[in-house]
Amino acid sequence: MKRTIAVLAIVLGIVFLGLAFIYWTTPAASLPAFLPGFDPAMTGIHFKHGLAALILAVLLFVYAWFATGKKSRD
């Protein structure tokens, strides 16, 4: 079960990493309408949205790393 959750965390981490890239390279007016931050009148990028997505991706990768690591012997 832990392995399945770790794989899911890795997949979600990759999704959030891609989302961070999209937020940092695409103007707000060109974002898909279903993404938070879509604003047809704005020409800038959403740095904070991208940073939040990057932080979530890193946290998910760290969780997957610890979930699949060696088990301690007590």
C-alpha cells in the first residue's frame, strides 16, 4: 500500500512540476481557463502560483523518498 501511495506522490510531483513550468513561462491571459490565475486582461506571469506548485512538487518527492527508503531495525 505504501508503494502505491509513493508512486502516486511521484506522479503528482511531476504534474506539479509541469504546472510550475507552465505558470513561469505562460502569461496569465494565455493560461487555460480551468487553471487558477487565468486573467484575460493580465499580461504578466504568476510567479507565486509557480512557486507554490514547485514547493508542492518538492514535498511530494520528499515524501516518496522517505516512504520508499530503508526500514529501520529497532
